[in-house]
Amino acid sequence: MFARLYSMSARRVAARGALPLALLLTLISARSAPIEPVTFAEPPAAEPAPDLPKEAKRGVQWLVAQQTEDGVWSSTQAQAGTDLYEVGVTGLALMALMESGRYGGESDVGRSSTRGVDWRVEKVHAESGRVGDDIVKEFHYMHATATIALCNAYAQAPNEELEAASRLAVRYVLDARRPKTGWRYEPELDEVDTSITSWMVEALVAAREAGLVDDLETVTSEVCEYLVEMTDVGTGRVGYTARGSLSSRVPGMNDNY
């Protein structure tokens, strides 16, 4: 269900202000778990970057208003008291905020991004590098957005704690890749798909731009070969799990987004 969104660079999406909201809604689209009602706060007088379009500024203000006190953006999906998608939703929100204004500082946006990143650092597992708990099958989407947010924050305001968390998250990305190809929902699965692979590559790009990894030549070369194999030479269309395969969108479910 993610294919049409993941074909675009995550940062370009975030920079457009209103589009991160569509990403958030898609990420938390209907599943079998019961949906808990959500109420939205009125936007505060946030301080996004002055060069943003008016619509983007309103989108940033809306995002700041939805953050909880402990730095989380919650989804509408909970199971046994656990928010299934808070890691991914928080990652997407942070990506948007850090594109609209610098991480940190005393502005509303800066304080909001700082709380979100602090919560994200606490969620990094010290041994595996996984960000959050693997409680949904699409967990790698969550980890990718979390890693991008961590690396972007480190690039803007480096410190030792953030560097350590970011390096752990990036190491998980590298370790979770299937040999000579890409990524799938979980590291134990033998198959791969182009949707999650695109997000994991975006995470590695963010890590390289932050100076957290040096040599990605082998990884990028093998991923590119995999993507070429997945591409229909006649139409240029990239398959989802095989050349010629259809989109990951679910008929009916995604008509609302």
C-alpha cells in the first residue's frame, strides 16, 4: 500500500509541508486491530521557517500540535494498550519538521523536534540497533523513517549520544539486507521488495550525508542491480516483488487516502 508514496524521495515529500500528513495517514491506514478515537488539538503559534508557503506552515503547526508531552506522534491504531505505529509516525513527523526548520533551538518547531529525537534515541536497542519493538510485520518501514530522522538530527546538531544511536540504527539497516539484493518487511524473510528497499536506501543516504558511513559502493551497486532486474525494459515500470508484479496497494483499502 506504500508504493506510490515511496517512489518519491522522502525528503522531497517532507519539504512540501502538507504531504507528510498524507504519509502519516497512509502509514496508519486501517488494519484488523480496533481503532481508538483521536482528538486533535488546536495548532499553537509554532515558528516554522519563514520561507515556507502558507499551507506548509499550517501543516507544520498542525504536526506540532499533535505531539504528546513525551515527544511521540501517536497513530490511531493500538492493540493491548500498545501503539502499533508510533515509531513510524514519529519518524515521519520528525522528517517533516526538520525539513521545515532546524532541529533544536528555542522555537516551537525546534523544541518539538528535540523532544521527538530524544524519545527516538531512547527507543534504540543497544544490541541489535533496532528502533522500537518489532510488533508489526511492516516494521522495517518504521525503522527506516526512524533512522532517517536520527541521521538528519545528527547532521544538524551532532552529539555523542545521538551519534551512538544513529550508528546503531544504521548498522541494523545494513545487517537486515538480504544478500546482494534489498530488504523486506522483516530480516527473517527471504524475499525482498522495492518499496521497503527504497526507504532503507534513503536511510543510508541520510547516514552518508551525516558522515556516519563512508563506503556504500558495494551496497548501492548490488541494490541498483536488483532494481534493474525488477524493471520492465519496455515500460520502465518497477515491479513490487518481481518484474511485472503489481503495486503493493490494497484494492479498496487505499481508496480513502
